[in-house]
Amino acid sequence: MKWQMENRQRQYEKLFCYLETICEGEAERQLHAQGVEKTKDMRKHMFERFGSGQPLVLQERVRKYLLGMPDKNGVAFPNRVNMPDKLSQLEEERDYLLRMCPKDKHKDYDEGKETTLVRLILNTLPSEYDDAVQNVRNLMRIREMIKSGNIDSITNLDDAIKINYDTSWLPPYKELRVGLVNAWMSKKRRWDEHQGSKSKEGHPTMMLSDDLKKERRCYGCGQFGHMRGAEECKAGKDAVWGGGSQSIP
């Protein structure tokens, strides 16, 4: 027991030394004010000291998370949002909430559960991704049918009680992410193609063959082989050949 206690203290000292290398400013001052003897309670002290542990601060982050972390306009998934980046943002916030929650409370911490993440995504997704969500849910139904051997389990009837109070109907987050990212990539390809086609738009031009050019008469000088305004035309740009008409441009 004596060796175990001494070894534990050595590990605390190593942890304290590591904290010294990553802390600076007020955090470093608090570290030394607590001292190595309070290393085991250091996480709790830092958590409470720097705001993350304050109820109002954490509750505000939870509130925004459950709304899908909307932008300044209050929209969680804006038009043409970068889906991989948006989902990664939500994942990162969920990881933060779990880090702030004591490990012995994880089991009962609903805001940190994967099912909560899936539900908030489904609640805030724009309708253009409905087909992607439905494909993932259909995959769940097929998997359930294969597992139970009952083809009647595949149905388009939704149980209101199940949807409101159960989580078994929610698709796994990994599969939902793949479905949404794939749908976004398909949409992005169309957006890029449409943008490219718009940038190439201009005034229509008619391609003339060499033979046709030779047959064209200049309305400025009356010669064949070019049009009025061409470099080889000796007449002015507003000149009109006597055999032409003032109304012809």
C-alpha cells in the first residue's frame, strides 16, 4: 500500500509538470496557486474558475447545440451549407459537452447522447435532404426485416408514440452522416456545373466559313471578302457603299 500511495503521488507530480508546459497567463497562476498537492482536484478548479463550469455559460451552449448551432440569421443549415463542415461542427460541440460532463454522469446526460445529435439534425435539416434521410431509414427497415425474418416489418406507417418517445427509429449517426454528405456532394456538383454554365454565357455569335466570308460584300466600300469595320476596309466605319442602303448597319 505504501508503494501504491507513493507511486500515485509521483504520477500527480508528473501531471502537474505537464500542466506547467501547456498553461500560461491566469491559468498558469492558478496552477501554482493550487500547488502540486491539489493536482487531483485541478480539473474541477479550472473548470469552475474559467467559466465553463458556470451553469449559465454551459446552459447557453447546450441551448444553441439543441437548435443545431444556428448562424447569425438563426438558420442551422443555411442554403448550400458545406455539409461535412456543419456536421463536424456539431460533433465537436457534442464532444465538448461530454468533456465538461463528469464521466459518471455520461449515462444520464441526454444532451451528450448520439441519439440527441441525430434528432436535432433531423429537426433542423432543410427539406431538400428529405430523400437522403428516407434512404437511411429505409436501410434500417430492411435491416430490421432481415434480422426478424418478418417482411411485414417494412412499412411506411409511422408510429407517433415511437417517434416522440422512442429512439429506436433514429438512424445511426455514422450512416446518417454518410447519406447527408453523399447527397450534398451530388448537389454541389450540380451547383458547380450551373455556376460554370452561367459564367460561360455571352452574346451568341455566328461562325462563318471561309467561302461564305468571300461572298460577303462590304457595305462600306462595296468590295467582297470582308465586312464594314474590318481592318482591310479602306472606307470609314460610317461609310456607305453607293450600291448599299443607309438602313443597313
